[in-house]
Amino acid sequence: MVNIETIKETYPLHWLVWNNDHIELNRLLSTNQYDKEQHDNRGRTPLMLAVTLGYKESIQVLLNNEVNVYTENKDGWSVVQEATGTGNPEILQIVLARRDYQRYCNRVDGIPELLQKLKQAPDFYVEMKWEFTSWVPLASRICPSDTYKVYKQGSNVRIDTTLLGFDHTNWQRGNLSYVFKGQNDGATMMEVDHETRRVYIEHMKLIDDENVQLMAPSEEGILARLTNPIVTTYVDTDKISFERNKAGLWGWRSDKSEIINGHECKVFSASNVELITKTRLEHLSDSDKNNARSARTPLQSFLGIAEQQQEENSGAACSEEFSHIGNPSNITPEEYFDPDFELNGRDIGRPKEVNTKIQKFRATLWLSEDYPLSLQEQIMPIVDLMAISSTHFAKLKDFIQMQLPSGFPVKIEIPLFHVLNARITFGNIFGMDQEVEHVRKIQEGTRTNCVVDDICFEAPLGYAKLGALDRTQFSIEEEDDLLQFAIQQSLLEAGSEKDEVDIWEALRAQKPSRPTTPNMTTDEERQLQRAIQESLELYRETVEYLDDDENIHQRSNNGDGTINDGPSIEDTAEQLRIALRLSEQQQIEEEQRRLLEEETFRQVLELSLTDK
């Protein structure tokens, strides 16, 4: 077993954190002689160790010395999530404030850099259609979709969107443009509201380190984190494989191709894709735990019908007596810092209560070898730009950055749950399919390009020009509630509240490490489920209406004189389960018919060869 002197020599900062010697820790950090991001043998940086142990003084010293808050432990939990797990609102507040400050600085630095990178690429116009489809009765009618129109000229980018929000049973539509204009000394962002005829202008610039408290989260945001489960979701990519889809009958099968928006595309399927969701509850009160466990509706059970669930508890049972003690298992430093010592399920920090769910699904890709855009030079910088402030595009970015087969992903379709699909399609490149105002197509032999006019990136005449602070601010939770794309309303305010995990985590391509690990139950998932629930209510009402005579007959024939009620939510869920089974049965029958046809064809072929 290692001794104290070895620990001090190998992990000097970790040792001071272990003992919460924040004064000496500050002195060592000020010398800049030690690696502030060093991982110990258990996979923790000094900051992660301090947060796990719940040492506020050491945490503050490390944050003041600008250590990286975007770090994760070996289990994929972020610093913010571990801070939430302590149940200490003060620790969570200072960690969130620094995380949001670092996020803001990364955006202010990153956006001008991306715009300058785009400057070298050819100009273009392209439309990205995002849509959700479902075979659930009436659900498809209210599943959202939107087409994001992307203009690129030099270091200027404009993105138009119309999907703004969800209100009861209707998706709210608007008409917004987000314009980014790159300059040598930075960048300017404009949000153009074409309905109110207002333009909000923001010049991106760094704020002083002393003003980090401007990023402090609200008390409501802190409370929300501490009273809701911690959730992380990622895709296990270890076993993912891409296979070319086949078409045709037995003996005559060939690689499948389809025409998508005028381009011939190879069709691939990604198999063995596992979506893993881990949920932690140890920081919750008993009532909050009960609420979290009972939140699963019959509809959710239906949607998650093929989930596998696992539960695990680490360390001793959680109790209030050591809720603020960072080492309830009494692990010695010699045990912790010895790489050969087995802790046998024990660990520092509050004992974790973890529930793991695994969902399996397949993804489909349509890849074109002759698409007129370059994925790496033109599209990826745009996706990077969008991903800085949009969780949806961040996940799309991770998916298309996987080692995909060669070709441009003209269309991507990913099943969500088992009844919902998400589909992203690129189209109307250069305005070739449908003319676009201020975009002129240029044909040079066999090559097509376009010219995007300057007016696309200017504030329209007659619009009121306002500062960034004049617009209505939205927290990241409100924006993650919607299946929309929007560059965040204010870079200063963006992310100042809790991150939300959403169903687009299915697009994550890291195991398990990934940026900005989210928290709480998927609000975006809840919005989709809410939309489906609304459709199920309509479906239930339709059933009641169609069966009205039968229901009246049943009411009038009850022996005890009571009246039968209409179908309940559980009845509806059961009907949907039956629909799912019927759908699966139909697919099985179709597959059996196909196999029978192939077998018949094979026999006929053999007989014809025998006759000869």
C-alpha cells in the first residue's frame, strides 16, 4: 500500500484537497508549477475530488484559479452533477456560476473563430428539415417539424426558423432570423423578429473575471436541481456497426440506393445502438424520491416498453446523518490513492442511488457521394456554430462526427423510443429546387454554386433596432422544452440555469464522457410525450364518440344500476399496446410472406435449371 509521502509527491494538489488545506492549496496553485487538471488513480481531478468530498473552501480556491469545470469522472458524471449530488446549495451555486462563465467565454471565443473558418469555404444556401413522425393514432398530426434555412456568405451566417414553442395542443409558430457577422476583432449577433419588426443586436465580448457572479444561477434553478433526479444519457458506441441495406429477392439482392432530393444515396443502417440513461436519486428527500419514481405514466410505460432496467446502490445506505460528510465509508488516503487497492463497491462522497435504463434501436443513413457541399469544410462549421448554443445540434454534431461510411449524410433517421422517429434532411441546396430571394444560382459547366446577397445579413429597413438586453430573456430550460433551434437569446444568460436532458441524447456519440452533461428529467421528452398524450386524449374521445351507442347500452344494462365510465388512460395505453403488438405481428407476417416468396422463387429457379 502506498504511503503518505508517495501520495504527496504523486498527487500534491489532490493531497491538499483531501485534507481541505485550502490555504496551502491556493499557494501551490499560484506558483503554476502543478497540473491543475491531473487525474488521480480513481479518475478525479482536484476539483472533482473537492466537490465529491464536499469541501467548499477548496472548491472556491480551485475555481478562483480557473480550473476546468467541464470535467467528468470515470463514471461519466460531471462536476455540476456531483455538486448536485452533495445536496449542498452553496457548493452547487458556485460551481454553476463558474461553469456558466466558462461556457460564455468559450462561446465568445468560439463564434468569431468559427466564422473566420467559414470565410475560406465557398458560399452556399441549404435547408435542413427537422421532423418527427409517428404511427400512434393522431400523434403524427401534432408532431412538430421545421425547416431551418441557412445562408452563408464569407464570414457571415444567417439561420431562419419558424418553430418557437408549444402551447397546450398547438406548436407556436413565428418568423425569426439569427444573423452572425464575423469581424477581425470579434463578431456581432442579430436576432431579427420579422413579426414584431424588431432587431436585437449584440456585440460579443468577454466579461471580466471579477464579474463571474453575473452568471450566478437563480434560487429557483438551484432548488429545481436539488429536488429533481440527476440524469445522464449517452450512446454506447462500442458495438455500433454500419451495414449497407440490401434490396431485391433472394439470389438477386444488391446494395440498396434511393434518390433523396435529386441525389442518389446509399442506404446504411447503424445496428447495436444502445441508449443508456442513468438516474441518481441520493440527493432527494423521501417525498421527492417518491414523486420521481411515481412520475412514470401508462403512456411512458408504453413508450418504454422494451427498456431494460437495472438498479444499483454504492456504499452504505444514504441517511441524513452523513449527508454533508464526504467520506461516509471511512476510506483512508492510503486506500484511495493506491491503484492496486480494491474498494469493493465503497467510494468517497454521498452513497449513490443509481438506476440504469438501456434502450436498443437502429439508425438509418442516406449517404451521397456527389453532393455539392463539403461536410467538413461547409456544413460542420455551421453545425459547430449552432451547437455552441443549441443542444439539439450539439447532438447532431456528435452523431455525424462518428466514423460514418463515406458520403454526405443527405438524410438521417433515428428512432426515438419505439413509436417516434426523428428525421433530418438536407435539401434545396443553392436554391436549385425552389428559388430563394437574394440567392442566385451560378452554373459553371457541371459545377453549381451560388451568390448570397449582402442584404441577407443586414437589419431590414423599417425595423426597430434594440440592444440585446431589451429582448425577452429565456432560460435554457425554457428553450430545451421546445423542439426548436435557436441560437440562445442572450449569450450572457444562456445556460445560466439547469441543463435539461432530452430525447436527442440518442444522438450522443461518446461513452460515457461528453460535454455539458444534462440534469433532470427530459423536458423535451416530456413535451413530446405531452403532445402524444394530447393526441391520445383526442383518440379516446373519438373512440367514445364512435362507440356512443354501445356505451349507452352498457349503462342501461348494468344490473346494479350504476353507469359505466368511458375508457381510462390505462385503457388507452392498453389499446396502444394492442396496436403495437398488431403492428409487430403485421411486420412478422410481411417478413414471413417475403421469405415464402423468396423460397418459392428459389424452388422455381431450381426446377427451371433441372428441366434444362
